[in-house]
Amino acid sequence: MSQTLWVFVVGLVLAFFSFTFSTTSAAIVETSFHVKNLNVNRLCQNQVIVAVNGSLPGPTLTIKEGDTLVVHVFNKSPYNLTIHWHGVFQTLTPWADGPEFITQCPIRPGGNYTYRFNLVGQVGTLWWHAHSQWLRATVYGALVIHPRDGQKYPFVKPYGEDTILLGEWWNANPIDVENAALVNGTSPVNSDAYTINGWPGDRFNSCRPSKIYRLDVVPGKTYLLRIINAALNAQFFFKVANHNLTVVGADAAYTNPFPTDVVVIGPGQTTDVLLTANQSPGLYYMAAHPYASAAGVSFNANTTTAILAYQNAAQTTPILPVLPDFNDTPTAFTFSSNLTALVSSPFWSPVPKKVDEDMFVTIGLGLSACGSNQTCGGITSTQKAFLSGVRVKFFISKTPITSVRNHHHRLVLCRNHNHRLVLCRNHHHGLLHRLPETMTDATSSAGNHHLSRHCRACFWRGLDPVYPPPNLVFNPPTARELSFLGF
């Protein structure tokens, strides 16, 4: 047996025993998701959406680190769907990750599927969402992981806590919005509103809202706010009027605490902050609007609001915070630079200093011709835009495997699925072994985006501008790409 294989086997055995020991005394938390159509009213319009258990957002799942989560999903909607557990390591259960046609076939209308996995080595806030088409615009919710019994937070225990889910809202079926963009070969239309816990707020002159989310607080008490960006495309600035915040966690990992009056949060990310109700009793807006740094690219510029209400406060007009400018990159950079891991955390690991593999992934825009005698949304109305450098196209066979788990134990095939073209986005090619270091160059990106870590922990190392890696060359966008982006 070679030395490399021996090390791999020993490491796998140790990981198995460590994982087994850590879950022997844990609880099993079991729940059910009933996914079906729901009639709602937003922006003074009635609309049918797909939702879980009759609510938007869906239910918050609360467990302790080390617990086993079992979720029975019953799909009563008209669409195929899967549920992804965003940020969960999925140690020894990669088949439970949820991306359709990657780790499982989708749950067909009328079907059901059970997800079962352990939450080990992660404490804080994650979230779950549909991983089929754009269903995650309305199919999403929070996943809260408390410390296991006998362990404490590395900060003062809060008096209370709440989840703040930032979302996007379209006055249309999100599936239709996505399909129209694919047909036209251009960007999807911008959302009509942003939401806090499913509600746009009261800053829309054309519509008096039927409800605005409200968080009641006791003067002098400290609260833990679990902020989740569940939007499809938007990065946000988030503030609470006249209140400072202390960041204590991000993506289910403790951070070195740092004070701030603004949170910058990208799609898919979570941030845990402490807020102390130390202002004069009254009503204060919690507000968010986009951070959009790409020049010449249109975006939804609306502000979503909720209310922080002090106990026994008079019903006065809430105070609105002053949010940063949409393109305030220095503020965004300062916030991101302060996010560092807490060394005293029980799950902390040092950043590796030795890198075994260097990978450089370029993401940009390409153009392809429209169909015969057709027009579409490219720069000349005869071309479609698509992601370049990460493009993978493949057809689903008549009998793809149902899930990685079934393939692991025995070969079980999906049947009666319609043929359709599947686009794998953000698919990185390359041999991943040992410790790879990946650098990305978004040569034509219209904005920032969260790099989702499916079943993997990532160490983030910024590019040193003084001593960059050798032979590093950045490819500037082409003239056609600049033209497509509106420059």
C-alpha cells in the first residue's frame, strides 16, 4: 500500500470514529415539509406562489450541534423540486445535499423524499432552499444550529434572538421570469421588491402594505439577529436606525467580534449580529437595499423595511437609517476585511500555509447565435449571452440515478422523467485532491456572488496585491462583453 493511500485510509477511519462519537448522544429532530401552491398578496397584488407549510418564508428549523435532522418532503406543487441545505458540510451524507440531477433526481409532483443528515462541527445560522429552477425565490427558510449541551456561545448569551431573511419579490411567477431570460439569452428582469421575512415593507408609495414585519424588544436587553440573504441575485447593505451591531458569526462559524453600523451580505450568506436595545424607546426601521458596484447595469433600487419596536413605545413614525450608496465599495470592503475566524472556537482550523494545487478559474460571457429567423437579447439581437469558461451542457438519459446514496448502495434508476437540457453553472474543471487553491477572475461579472461550498469547508485567502502568484495574468473583458454590459 502506497504512503498516500495509507494516509487516506487512516484519515477516513479517524473521521468515521470521530463523527460516530460526536453523534452518539445527540437527538433526532424530525419534521415534514408540505410544498404546495399558496395564495398571497404582495404589493397590492394577488399571486400564487410555491411555499412550504403555507408560509413565506418557510419554517425555521432549530437544532443543536451534533443532532440528526430528518425532513420528510411532500411535493404537492406542480413543479419538480429538491431541497438544498445551504452550507451544511454533509459529512458522510453527500447524497442529502439536494441539487437536482447532481446528488438526486428531483421530487416529482405528488412524490415525496426524506432527507437525513447530521449537523456536526457547525454552530450558528444556515438556511435551506429549493434547488430546482427559480423555486427558491419563495421556497426557503432558516436553519438555526445552537451549541450542544454543555457548550456556550463565545459571547454574552442574548436575551432573545430572531431570524431576518432578506429576499426578492417578482410580480410574476419566478419560473416564467427565468424561462423568459433563457429563451431571450439575456439577463432576467429585475425584481419588483426586496423583502424582510417575506414582506416588502411600507416604503412603496403606490401601495399601502397589509403587513410589515415587526420585532419587539425590551429596553436594555441584547438580541442575536440571524441575518440571511435569501435573494437570488442581490447583495445587500443592512442597517438598523440609530443602533450599532456586533458581528459574532458568519455561515455557521464564529468570528472575531467587531462593531459595525452596517452589514454587507451577499446572496446565500448568513451573518450573526448582536443588537442592544439601548436607544430611546420608540420605533426604528430595519432596512436593506442593494450593493450594486457594476457600472451601467440596471438593478432594483428599492429599499425593504421592517420595524424594531421598543416595549411600550408610542406609535410614532419610525426612524429610517441612512444606508450607504449603492456602489459604496469601500464600505463593503471594510466590512468583509473584518470578517475573521475566532481562534478560540471549538471548530477553528488554521489556514493552511502550504498549497498543493493552484487552480485559476475564469468566468465570463460568451455569445451564441439565435435560432433561424429569431431575435433574442444579445448585443445585436441575433445573439444570446451565456456563461463562458464554466459552460457544461449535457442531456439527462432516460434512466439517471435517483441519488448518490442509491448509487452508493445499489443502482436504482429514475424513470418517467422528461428529457430536458440541463445547464451546469459554476462547474469547475480540474483534479481536486490534497489542498487546492482556487482563484477566480470574473472578467465580465455584473456583480458579486457568493461562492457556495457544497459539502466543503473553505479557507479564504485574499490575493496579495504586492506579491501575487507567479505568472498571474488577468484577462480584461472583450469589447463585445463591454458592449453587452452597457459600456
